[in-house]
Amino acid sequence: MQLGINLGYWGAGMDADNLAVAQEADRLGYAVCWAAEAYGSDAATVLTWVAAQTERIDVGSAIFQIPARQPAMTAMTAATLDSLSGGRFRLGLGVSGPQVSEGWYGVKFDKPLARTREYVEIVRKAMTRERLSYEGQHWTLPLPGGPGKPIKLTVHPQREHIPLYIAAIGPKNLEQTGEIADGALLIFPSADHLEDTAIKHLRAGREKAGKTLDGFDVCPTLPLAVGDDKDVTTLADTFRPYTALYVGGMGSRKQNFYNQLAQRMGYEKEAAEIQDKYLSGDKQGAAAAVPHDLIDKTTLLGSVDRIAERMKAYAEAGVTTLTLAPAGFTLDERLASLRAGTQALERAGLA
């Protein structure tokens, strides 16, 4: 199992620290550095900045939002980043959520599975550098009856095949991801529930495509907080606002994929309470309503030995790249967490 690092969003006041974290992860041998985007920093610019100041670590978009870019533009960006980084780019895609898609980008959030499938097909076709034409439900290239003609990408990616990942949560999306992608970006993964909440759906998609999970990258992100095992409850409390935001406040009441995931993990009553409180404006109450067990199962907390045991469980559950989001109030604390991650991986016998 490999390790990755997730820098989250740029522009939150820790930009210089984030670069130092990426450089330390590069030095320690982490496999990939991911960057996110929502409605602030864009991932492409951040990844260019990081790639220019690192040597070996891959850089990946987690995610490029599908409603934010036409698929041909994404192919251009992927090819350019792969070329500039010397073949170190990984393309992660996702549909975002209804509030961002419709409120920020003005793109109707409908038929996300069909849109994702067409998007991936166009991106992959464009990156083959053949002349681009496509007829689908959501995109037609070139537009009929106009001056457009099939043209081809002029940039040469470093590699023939750029790894393509999809951020997936729901069963249908996971199955399609297994069918059409090279990897899955997961969030709030519990090793205890991973087979039922993700792996079996990814496997079904791979089988539909006549493939197995061999070579498919299962890549969840887990917050990491290192400390004494006696302080696990205190460590977990630092992630209460984070968990409450996703389970309670992401998306809408009817379309919150993270809330639905918590329900599938057995927290139906708690997920409903968290959402009710969060959407009513009681964010502190929502955070207080998050069960400790839910946080502990979806993060890495405690000593290096405790984290090593959890890493073993994730590897046994089918994770191939474990992406860490190290917590810390200072840069030194975050760098220490990175080093603890490599120590735990070695102690678990997974390095």
C-alpha cells in the first residue's frame, strides 16, 4: 500500500506551509500529492505550483469539478500538467454537488452518471490526440450546422495513458467508476465497512468491463492526528466540525451524499440529527452530535502503533493508496504527522 497526501484547498492561510508539506512528502517517498477545489482556489494552478517545486511525487486533482470545465479543456490541462511535470500527473474528476454546480457554475445538477461517462469518454478521446468528434446526450462535438470541425490536441502528454480517477460515494457511481476509471477517490472510508460501502460496487463495475480490481487504485482520504492513545477522544474532537460539515452541510437536505454514506454505515439516526442541527444553523450542536465512533472509524488517530494497525485494516480491506490529511496547528506538527505516517506504514509491514 502506498501513501498520498491531500493538501485540501489553497488560500486558507497556510499556503507556504502546504508547499512545505508537499516537499516533505516528496522527500519521504509519498506517492502522490492531491489538491482540491470547490469555489475558491482551483486545483490546476496549485498542482502546477507544487509540481514545479518537487521532484518525484505525483500531483493529482482531487478533484477537477466536471461542471467547471468543458471536457476538452480538462484534456488540455491534463496533457499540459503531465508534460510539465515529467509524467507525474493524475487526473481526478467529480461532479461536485448541486449547490456548487448550480449556484457557482450555473450548470444544472442532473443525470450525474451519464454526464460523467460522456465526460470521461471525451477526455480520453481528446488525449489520444485523434481528431475529436463525439455525439452524446450532453455533448456533441463539433456542434452541428456550424463552422466547427474535428480538431486534435496539439500538446503531447508525457505518457500514453494518464491515470484517471473519479470521486465516488454512492453505489451506482462507484460501480460506474470501477467500469470506466483507473481509480476511485473515496472520503469517510471505514475499513470495517469498506467492502459493503465501496469495494463490492467497484468490483461489480470492473467485472462489467471484463476486468478485475488488479491494477485499480482504491484511494481514500483520511484525516490524521498523532498523539497518545489515551488522548484519542481529544484527537477525535478536533475533527468534529469537519465531519459535521460534510454529513450535515454538504449538498442539500435531499442530495447529501456524505449523509447517505453515514446512514449506510449504520448511523441513520445520528446522520439525521447532525443534518437537522447543521441546516438550522446550529453548527456547534451538529458537531456535538457526531458520534465518536464515526470519527474514529473514518480517521487515523493516536500513536504510531495504533495507526499502523489501522493501516493494516485498510490494506486488508482493499485500499491501495492511503491518502493522509495531516492535522496540526503548526507546520512542525503537520510535518511530524507526515513522518509518523511513513513510520506507521513501515511498522505495519506495508512499505
